[in-house]
Amino acid sequence: MSVPNELSDKYFFHFSHLENLDSIVKNGLLCTNRKTELGIDHLNVASTSIQARRSSMEVTCGPKGTVHDYVPFYLCSTNPMFLSLVNQKNVDQPFVIFFAISIDYVNRDSVVFSDASANTSAPPNFFHDPADLDQLDWEAIGNTKWGRGTDDELHRRMAEVLVHEKVPIEDIEYIVVWNNNVKDEVQRIFNSNNVKCPPIEFTPFKRVYRFHFTKWMLGRPGETLVTGPFFLKKKFEVAIENIKNNRKKNSRKTVFKFESVEEALNSIDDDFSAISELGDIFELETLNAEHSENVSDHTKSVVKNVVESEFYQESDEEAQRILKLSAYLHDIGKGPKSMWKDGKQKTYVDHPADAPGMLERILSEDIQEISDYEIRMICLLVTYHDLIGEIIGKNRDVQQLYDILENEKEFDMLSCLNYADVQALNFFWVMQYRSKIGSIKSEFLEQLD
């Protein structure tokens, strides 16, 4: 049997990190078990727990075996699993590329497909006859909305095409990329291997598919919805460099608002809106269910928690100034109010990534006397104020911690702010934080050695 006519224009998609492309061009797309046999180590963008499940899930038709004997593709392009991956902040969305193949490929003996994702404890139904494609939920598969829906809808949306063992690189019909910079790098890798590159597409693909998640709802459709580790660190480093350069260039021209960090803190204590970016979040209402207070009241709670902490009380005056100012500034990325419909802030996991640009202005223009160390630490604490909590509670990669912190004191300062933030949110998270912070610190100190 052949693919039903009404589905003949469909494609299916495999996504991988750009870092893996050279190996893919050389070896083709390989199943997990084949990569293990050959000792090929790819940057893995998949969930560890899900992969453990797939390694033992039996495929009941076609060449059979387990799911890890197959190269996986999704029939949906707006992929809930990819969105979850982006939201975890463990991958930079612009570095993820998609490989596309026409659905006619399922006519091959090496191909099977499922009516749902092969990610759950209960396996989906597997099929080998292309005529059975009409048993899939194509309305769910074609849905480009980001909303999760029920668990059942989610898994039906992520129906898979599985290709036994290998997909040769010449079988790839299109590659979908984020922008021209990534396109140029893809082309360069193919050229360096003397392999013809398939056509490279941008979103939208064939006008019916949507792959990437952007800040379109904020009027910023060219920006990734969530900033991954590479670009977040870049923003952090660029902000520090720009602040230092701006202060050198404009030191004689700038009329600073405050003589020192201490004076700035005294002014903010008296008037929360003493810094304009704080004024932009003053009494900003939030629709985030994790918050019971508006943004400025939450910020004040975090400041109070920091100041009352044992670490703060035992720290020197410089560290206290850095911690307190960082606590005041940690949520400035949620503003300004004008960014939000009806002045109510929606859940916005990428707000730390918006903060470095705001810190550039504050630390370049508002405070006259501030050391390079204070600049670095304020930028670090504000940009990464959620990092430890998300390592503990949301599977964010602990390597990001090792990439930014230089010593134990920096760890303790970041932990102090992060814990103060958690205290102002959720008692369950507090208990989780307390139970795991010791082991995370021990692992960090081992990395220093």
C-alpha cells in the first residue's frame, strides 16, 4: 500500500544541535544504538529519563527491535518536546537545526511509524503499512499553537516516524535553520566534507510548518523565546564590557544620579522607583501563578530575605552592597509595564536575559563610584539569579554554574540571592532547595579542584 493521497504533501522532521552536523554529514543520521556501537558522541538534546524508556520499548512491526534501533522523526513541526527543551534553558534554539524528509519515505521497508510519541510508560501503536497513516490524529499533528492541551493530545501530536538504523545524508530533502548565520555555517560544514548540501529553508517552511518559538507576543518575533546558555553568557559578558567602556568614555560628561552604590541603595530604600527600571516594575501586576505579590512587592520580599540571611549578616560591606542592589534589580527584566497587555505581566521565563541590557544603562549612567568587581558581580547575580533554583527544580544543566562562577564566595552569593527568591515564592521549593543545595555546592567545589 502507498501513502494516502491527502497526505502526500506532508514531511517529517528530526532535530539536532548544530554541533553534531559534521558527524551527521560524515556518517548520516544514526540510531542511538548504532552511535553507541561506533563510539560516536553527539551533543544530546533529549531528556535522559525519556531516553531510558525508549531504550527498552519494543517496536512491534517492520524490522522490530527497540526504539533506539531507529532514527526518530516527528510528523509535527511545532513540537511540544522541543518547546520544553527550549524552556529548560539547556540549549540555544538558534543552534538547533531540523532535517526534513517527505512522507513518501514511509513506503520503505526500513520505516515504521507510531500514532503517538514513544516517550511514555505505555507504548504507542506502531504501524508498518503506509495506508495506516490515516489512523493518526492529523488535526493534532498540524496544530501550530503552543498550548499544551491534555497529555493524550500532546502525545498524539508527537506521532513519530522511525527509520531503522540509519538515514543517509543524501536522503535529507531540506534543512531548516534559524537565520542566515546558521545557514552559512551549515553550508560551510557540507562544503568542508565535499558533500552536496540539501536546500536550506527558514521558518515558515512550505508555508504550513512552524518550527521555532519566538517573542512574537512581545512584538519581538526575531528573538528566541528563551535564551540558552551560550547566548546568555554572551549577554552577561558583553554587558560588563560595555559598562566599563561606557564609563571610561563618558565619565566626564555623565551627570550621575548617585555618588555610590550605598547612596543608590539608600535612595531605593526610600523610593523604590529611584532607578527608572525599578519604576518600570513598580506595582506591576503578574499573572504568573507562582507569584502571590506584584513584581515590586515580590522584589521587596526578596530584598528582605537577603538582608535577613545568615550569609548576608556575616558578609563584608562590599558583598552586602552587591547582594542588596542585585536583589532590588533581579526582576527588572519583567518590565516595563508597557510591554504587557493591560499592564499585567504574564509568565516570562526569559526575564533574566533582558536584564543585562538594562544593567548597562544603570551601571553606566546612574552610579558614579563602582568598582569593576561590583559591576561583574551585580551583572552575574541579576543575570543568573534563577540558575541554582532551576538546576534543582527544572533540570537546568549544572555545567552552566561551572561556566560562570570562579570561586566559593561567588557560589555563596548567588545561592543567597537565589534562595531569597525561592523563599518569596513557594514553600515546597524552599524544602527542595534546602535538601539539594549542599550536594550542588560540593560538586561545584570539586570542579574548582
